Amino acid sequence: MTSEQEQIAMLTQKVKEQAEIIDYLTRKLFGKKAEQIDPNQLSLLDEDDGVFTEPEQTGKENQTDQVQSTKKRQKTRKEVLSPDLPVHKTIVDVETKQCPHGHCLVSVGTKFVRQELHFQPAQLFVEEVYAKTYKCEECEAIDGLAKMIQAQVPKPLIPHSLGSTSLIAEIIHQKFEQGVPLYRQLKDWQRLGVDLTETTLSNWIIKTSELVKPLYNLIRKSLMAQDYLQGDETPIQVLREPGKKATTKSFMWVARSVQKSPAQAVLYAYGDTRSGEFAQNLYRGFTGILQCDGYAGYNYLEDSVIRIGCFAHVRRKFYDAANINGKIRMSRPLKLLDEMFALERQWQHYSPRSRKRRRHRQLRKSLRKFWKWIDQADELPKSRLGKAIIYAQNQRVVLNRILDHGEFDFSNNAAERNMKSLVIGRKNWLFSTSQAGAEATAIWMTLIESAKASGNNPQDYIRYLLESMSQLPIFAKESELVAYLPWNFTQDSQGKSQLNTVAA
């Protein structure tokens, strides 16, 4: 082959690679995000946003399109309504208790006609707290000194502030659970009768995050004491960081317990960098096994932590390579990966020991075929398929470890779903103004997502924390904080005495 022919072949290949990149980026920007191939596929997990529909949360994806594979059974009226909803009965009586002939009517009962669900708008009210004062007249008669005794008033949540536990809990709920930024909340509060500022709301969130930070630190300590964790990270923007431009990226890291763990916890940590040093700091004290993606920053943990790979990340890259002009050209590795995920769906509720045994007995065969194809593949390194092969090869050791650890799911999607909660909110907040705001976000997201993971209502949990922890000593002991951990919280925990409210 002449030099001209070699040059033409090289340029042709380069054009092909560039066209492939353009097609890939076009699909990422404008195409659907679901990664299903067969519309009859079901999610690996019980939730709808499982491995086949959930893209990696890098902070740039839109919400995925949910593909409904089969027609779902419609819920009955009894299933729609919570049994805890109060029921008000309305009995409509006849206008006159006489028949058309003038005879008196006798009641024979009532007939059910329909059910209606009503909404009662939120209301604000001002609570004026007074302390009863008493004196002992007998003591005063003895020594001539007035002995005044005053009722002990609970400490305010924030000194010299209008913010109550119920008000601030609602603000936190709206921002971090509902994704409503503070500036959009202001109009609702104004309509309800109070003209607040965004700065006031921000200060309330930051100050209350400092109140519950000891609990946040205890959750981190409890989490790092576990044997198995999952991790992920995503970019965030913080405008005012020392020595950095406002446009520079910072990161929010997440570490969570595996779904087989009895104590479910999710930890968010704000860092101004994505470096491996921050990963070391975050996982300081953890000596177990961590499931994460192939990001090189986790390599800094190798001395103390064993890593396990995520097959969803591997599959995603082979799926992207097979997606040409919006049509999936099923490849051998993609088919083998789907076979392995199908097996994992059958075992998702099994015990770790049982899942490990089945992986060795059945999953190992498909995994060997997958690596055999990888070893024999001869693809250009810069092509989409070539990049997928290189990624899989680089992760081979950590991916194979999944066979020996039934405690872990086949993918890291549980951590990605927690990150998705932050990403959805961030699309509305856009940024944090200060480092204190970013840290407050990490604290409140930790408590909210940990409450969800523990099966509790986050809104009730937040309000309970604000009511209870505001009455603790400034330097509460660890033994006093344990009761407030999300996995120790129950709806009955809220049996607290309330101040008597006197109507003005």
C-alpha cells in the first residue's frame, strides 16, 4: 500500500470515528435516555428506574423516559387512599320531611353515594409564648423576700428568630425533597401572610444544619463501620469558594450502605475537588468493600479498601456502541450482559449467601463467555465499541469480585438513585452561593435520603429532629444522639409535650 493509500485509509477511519462521536453526542443531547432493548424487559430492582432505564448520573443527564412494558393493573379505590386519612361523613337530608301527600316521613337509614378527596390549604399562625410566673406568699411572709418561680420555656430553635420547627421543616422539605428553590418559595409564603427574604431562608437552613451536624457526623461514623458500601459522585457549582472562580466545578460525593444492610444510611459529602485525596478523606476509617465506578480517584483507596465494579457502567458503554442512528445492533457482549442481568433479577431478594452460590453456579458461565469475547475482540481503540472494551478490560479484576460477594447488587444503581435525587433538585437550585450552603445541602440530603432508605417519612423525621435536638445540650454525648439516627426513628417517636397555645 502506497503512502497516499495509507493516508486516505487513515483519514477515512478518522472521518468514521468523528461521525460516530457526532452521532453519539447527538443522541445524548436529543435522543431518549432509556437503555432498554426489549420493551418487555423489567428493571433489575423493584423501582422503575432500574439498570436498563437509569443513565449514569454525571450531572448532565435529563430525567429518563420511563418505558412501560406491560399494562399495569389499575389501583382500586382502597389502594389509592391511605388508611390513615381522616374521614368526614356528610349526610344530606331531604328538604321537607313530608311526602307529596303531606304524610310525615320516617327515617329508614342512609345510602352511600360517593367519596370525594378534599384538600385543605396550608395556613400560618403566630404563636405567642408566655411563661407563667408564681410566687410563694408564705415564704415571703417569713423572710420578707418575694420568691418568684417561672415556668421553664423550651429553647427556641434559632434565638431571636421567627422560624419555628414546623416552618423551617417545611422550607427544608420543599427545597430538598420537592426541589423547589428558595426564591420560588417566597411567593407562597407571601401569599400565606409573611414577607420573607431568600437570605433569611438560607440562614435558617444553614443554622439548623449546624444544629443537626453532630448527628450527620454520627451517621458517617456508623456508615464507615459497615463492611459493605456503595459510592458515587456528581458535579455541583458553588459560587463563592476561596481561590476558585464561580464557574469552577465542585463535587458532591455519596456513600451508602448496601440494600442488604439492616441499618440503611446514605451520606452526602461536599468537596471542592474530585481528587483522590478527598476520596481518602471521605472513606477514612472504612476498611471494607466498596462498589463504585471506574473513576481513577478511587484508586487512592486501594491500601485499605477492596473495590467491586459496577456492571451497569460496563453495559452502558456497550449499549452506546450498539446504538447506531437510534437503532440497536445487538452485539455479543451486550447480549451476554443482558443474560447476566436477567439472572440477577431472579435473585435480587435472595440472601447474600444464596446469591453468591447461584452466581458461582450460573452467572460464572456467562461471565466467562463475556471475557472470552473481550479477549478475542479486534476493534479500533478510538471507536465506541473499542472504548467499551478498554473500559471493561481495565475493570476486569474489580468486576469479577462480584461473584464472591452476594451482599452487593450487580450494579451500583442504588447509589445513582440517591445521586439522582440531588441532580433533580440541582436542576432547579442551579448552584450554592457559599460553601456553608453546600455543606448544609450535604447534611440535609443525608438525613432525608437516610430516612427514606430506612422506610420513614422524611418530613416527619426532619420536624422531629428540629423539635428534639434543639433541646439537647450544646455538646450532646454520642449516647444521646444514637436515638435520633434515622434507622432508630419511628412515627411514635414524636410523643413530645407541646406548648399550650393561647388564642389571641
